[in-house]
Amino acid sequence: MRNTITISNELSQIMIVVPCVLTTAGIIHQLKIGPGIKEAINIIRNIDGAYDEVLKTPGSIVVLNISNSSKQLADEIRFIKWYRKEQPNRNIVIYTHNHKVSILKYLSSLGVRVIISQYELPTIFMELLIKSLSSSITLHSPIIKKILQEQLSCELTLCESQVIEQLFLGHNVTQIAQHLGRDIRTVSSHKRHAMQKLGLHCDKDLHVLSCEITGKSLFL
């Protein structure tokens, strides 16, 4: 179950997709301290409603709460990818208490606009939300920066993303090369560069991340 709350402001639509009422209330409180926020709240109880709402309100800024649950995380990652495809130039703001480095790096690589720890001060939330309107790179709140130790990952290229997605499905480099119609050396290069950007040091790290974002059981 999800709550989706859409708040209109003078510049754009802000859609908040959250797993619980308390988190929703916290985000709304932080939004209310900002200028120009009007209370026009629409609550949707299922994440499927978030997909529909985005289509009804193109150009929305989406504030998405990322959970620690693998099943919920898989749904949230799927939503991010869908939204980036539908609205590639619009904002996705991640609001999270999931502080796993590999997850944070992967979220950065997907081209989200902001990643904010739930433990930041409200002023940080509004500051980064406003900055995101003119930013072309992923912004990180101070706590997230500290966790990543300033070694911020770059966004994956289209080819790197395609290779990583195939690896997450359990395919090996040879199978991916055949599927994508590319030279195996090229695919290996894309895999190596993608893993470097995500801070993954070996195939075991890749497997763990794959299980975390797809909700699969971890078998090592």
C-alpha cells in the first residue's frame, strides 16, 4: 500500500509517493515551510495510482520515499525507471532512510535529481528541492554525501544501463553480447565501467545489488 499526495505550488506539481502516513506528514511539514506552497492534497492508496497521477499531471516533481524492504525497493526502482522514460527531463527527489552505499550509488546512476536522507533538517530538504529545479546533475544532502564519502557515482550511459539490466536478469556477458548484437569485448567494457560507477568490486557485489533491487532471494 502507498499514499500518494499531490501538492500544487506556484511553479509546478509536487507528487509525494510514500509508504506510510507518518513519513507523508513529515514531508508535508517540510514543504509547508517553503514559500509558495498551497495545500491541494490528493491521497491515493496504491502505487498504481501514482502511475496514473503522473500521466494526469505531466511535469510533476516526484518525491519518492525509498524503503529498506527488497520487495518495496523493487517496486520503487521500477517506478523510477518508468517515470524517467515518460518524463526524462523532470525531477525525481529521493527521500530515504535506506543508507546502503550500493543502493545510493545505483539511485544516482538512474538520473534522479536529488537524494535526501530522512534525518536531514527541514531547511536542507527545501534548499535541495529548489536547487533541483535548475540542476542537471544529481544533488546529495550532507548525510548522503558523507555516506558516499564524496565519491559520487556518475549516471550510467544507455549502453551501460542495458548491460547492467541484463546482468540483473542473470545473463552472462556472452549471452548479453548475443542479445544486444554487440562484441563481447564491448559488453565487458560496459560492465566494467558500470560496476566502477556503482562502486561494485566483484560479481558477488553485483549479485547482492541485483537481489536488493529486484526483490530476489540472495543465493551465494
